[in-house]
Amino acid sequence: MNHRFRYARVRRFPRGFPSLAILACSLLAASLQARAAPVALPSYNVDIGKSSVSGLSSGGFMAVQLHVAFSATFKAGAGVVAGGPYYCAQGAVGTATGPCMAATAASKPATATLVSTTNSWASQGLIDPTSNLAASKVYLYSGTVDSTVKQLVMNEAETYYKNYIGSANIFYKKDLASEHAMVTDYFGSACSVKASPYINNCNFDLAGEILKWIYGPLNPRNTGALGGSFVEFNQAEFIASPASHGMAASGWAYVPASCGANQQCKVHVAVHGCQQDPTKIQDKYYRNTGYNKWADTNDIIVLYPQTAPSSTGNPNGCWDWWGYDDASYAKKSGRQMVAIKAMVERVAAGYTALPAPTGLNVTGVGDSTVSLGWSAVSGAAGYNVYRSGTKVNAATVAGLAYTDTGLASGSAYSYTVKAVTAGGSTGAESAPVNATTTGSPPPLAVPANLAVTGQTGNAVSLSWSAASGATGYHVYRDGTKLNASPTAATSYTDTGLVPSTSYGYAVTAYAAGRESALSAPVTATTTSGFVCAATTSSNYAHVTAGRAVNSGGYALAKGSNQNMGLNNTFYTTTLAQTSAGYYVIGNCP
């Protein structure tokens, strides 16, 4: 790109006038010197559990890498603009520029393979467990006329994510005729243009839609002058020799005034695309993509990590999503990945959770209700109430009291409360308080699925399913209770029984002196109790010992009368006693 320089006429000042020109040059030099020294990235009161990420093009692929590999960090979700599925390039630049960008029906991302790789790496700990993704929100965007990353690629990104996230948590906008660019409703080229700075005005607020999808309803954006500040920070703190690894010496962050004043905030990482680093488009990406307007009114710090072009594999200043710098580029150990995660951790290092509410007490009980009250927490925008660890209020409680309804009569419950910030972050949990509703308790549930799991000559083993509300169980044989005290287990072995005898069993649930009705019965029959034994001896010895009888000079096995041959000492036979007084030729079965 050619640059034309304009020369301005220098005004001459009267003799003796102070040298304003020298002063101006000094100020300019000081300004440039200050600009050349980015600060250490500050820490703020940021809840890292509310972190999210989004990106365009190579930044879109990087956003997916960060979201999937560090799913325990970027829990809130991700926005992907003209990117693709995780590990799409599989370490090959040809795959990156082919199926992962210029996809066709016959040549598109190998999504099934990518899912398999994801699962394998997660099982090895090379990326975070994929279960972390389930609760996050994903916003996907692809312009219908994008000629750089075809919409087929983003279709595969949607398919990939649906392996880990329910459809209700994924939004895919693919009906706007935009070229390859970050889309805004106030800045940039015409919507169908593909040219620097790759920010297009399509009358659509994409940054706002991404943030609202990830975080839910937000305050209206700031449409005037921003109230926060831009911070240029030293990226060398997070990656050694950044220029050697595709990253610039400095990155940028937008910090709303509220976050600078130590109010609890969230952090969103916005990752630019190729040819969008400051050497190519100066400050346009971190100032004019729309994120800051929403961040300013919603307590969101926006991190803008920056790449740098190089002559070795990365002339366009792309993020590493095909392995130009690091074979482990998509894993937790990838250099650029580690650097960005460390930036998020630094920003969140000043996190201070709201303190636990005090004074939680029961103010009233009814047959189906429990009323609670507690003391205010400074800085709280509201409160959440938990019954036995489960939040019971649908909307944040604005006051200092709550009534839990729909409870069972005569039943015990335990409650705690947490304070909530305006951004939705919860503080520490209060001490618990217990309450018991009035009235008679409901009958205990009857144990289900009683089954015989084994029997011998003198024992029968049983099992059953746990009954809700039960603290133990009683076992009955033919109507008689067997265990004096309830057993906490859902299995039982009845011993001391008679062989070859049938018995009937049932089970009841027990809690706090209450006992349920009997379960459906089962019947079990003990075995005979006889243990087979085999003896090898002469026919004469078998007859003498009573295991066989003599009949006309032949030996016959007792009971079965099987012919063993002549009754003498020369014929040898193996006899198996299978029951009392009954023998057969051969070994025990």
C-alpha cells in the first residue's frame, strides 16, 4: 500500500518569540516515547467464570480453539465469524486454505474426524473436558457472499458444536449478504466489499448480537462518547519474543469506567482476523467493531490481543490455526493459546467475590411454604436462594426476603443465600438454616424393583431401587420383619434358611419413624444345599462302601442303577454323588 506524504508550510515567529516549534517537537517526542512503552496489563475485579471470546476469520478459528481447549475458562461462550470447526486445518496449510476456507460439497471440513480428535485430546488432558461446553452459548455468523471462508465451512462449525452443546444454546445467522468482514451498523466499507480494513457497515450490530446471545439481556449500548479508557499493554509478559511467534509487542484492552473503579466485571476476548493488526489497519479493529459500546454500559472489559506479520509463514498477521508457529497450536500448550489465557487470568486476578449474606433466618412456615429473611450485602444487586444446593428463585430476588412454595407438609429443608452482582456473578454462600413445614408428612415412596439376586441352600440375596426421602429400609420374609434396625443399603442377604424351601419377601422404606407400604413381593427358593462329590475306585470298593449295589455279579450305581460292569477289584469306575443316596457314572457336572 502506497502512502503519500503532505508537507505543511512552517510559520515563522517574530524574533524573540519562545521557540514553540522546539516545544512541539519535544512534546511529540515525549508522546512517541510514551507510546513505545506499553504498560503491564492491569488486574481488575473480574469474574473469570463469566469469560467469553469471539473472533473473525483467523480470529474466528482462534476463538473456537480457545473456547474448546480452555472450556473451563471461557465458560460463558463464544462468537465465531467466518471461522470453522475446532482443529479444522489439522496442522496442514493446504487443508486450511482448501476444505477449511474454499469448501465445496466434495471437499469440506472432516467434522467427524475433528470430533474424534477433540474427544481423544480431552481424554488425555490436552484440552479441557468437553463437558464444560454444555452450558455455554455459541453465536455463529457467515455472510452469504463471503468469498474467503465459504458458508459450507461455518455449516460444519455448527455441526461440530452440536456434538457438545444443545441446539437451544447455538444461534447461527447466515442470511445477510456480507463479504468477508466484521459487520457493524455504523462503521466500515459497504456490506458487499472485501477490502481493508475488513470491517463492513451492513446496518447490523454483530458485536452486540454476539454479546447479548452469550450474556443474555444487556443494558442499551453507549451511543455517545465512551466513558472508559483504552489500555495498551505489553504482550511480551505473556509470550517470550512475541514477534518470533506471530504476535505483536503490545495488545489493547478497553476498560469501562465502572471496571476501572473496581466494580465487578466480565471479560470478553475479541480476536481480529488476518490483515487487521495495527500495522495494517491501525486502531480500527479495537475501536470500531462495536464491542466497546456494549462493554461500556454492561461492565465488560474487552481484550484485543494483537498479531504481527512476519516473513516466515505469516505475512498477513494471522493467528496460528494451522501450525505455522507451533505444532501444538490448538492444544492447551499452544504458545499463542497460553498467552491469551494468561492475559485473561491477569485481568481477572483482582477478583473479589461478594461476601456471604449474614443473618439468614426462618421467618415463617406453613404446610407447603417456608419464608426466609437475611441482611443486606454491600454492592449486591440482588440475591439467589438455594434449597439443598439447588437455586429455587427463577428471577434474582431484589429484596431481603423470600418465600419458598410448593413444599411437602411435615418435611425438613435446608436453605442458603448468595448475593448477586449487577452482572450476574454470585458471591459467597451464607451459613445454612433449616426449616420444617407444618402438617403431617406425606407417605414415603414405596421401594421399587425388588429382585432376587442370588440364592444358596441357606441364604437368599435381594436388591431394590432407592425410594425418595428414605433414610433406610426394612426387609420382610413371609410377613415377618427381619432387620431390627433399618438398613441404609438397597440390598440385603437373608441367612440361616432351610434348603429346597420357598420364601416370600417384601421391602418398606423408612425415615424419621415413618414407614412406607410394602413393596411388590418376590419369591425365592433355596437350593438343595447338597454339594456334589466324585469318587474313583474299584467296583468292589464302591459296592462295599454303599455307593453301588451287587446285582447278578454286576455293580450298579446306587439310585441311578447305571451298570458299572463286573463287581470285582479289576473294574474301576468314577461315581458322582449328585444328591443324597443318588450316584451317576462320571464326574460332577
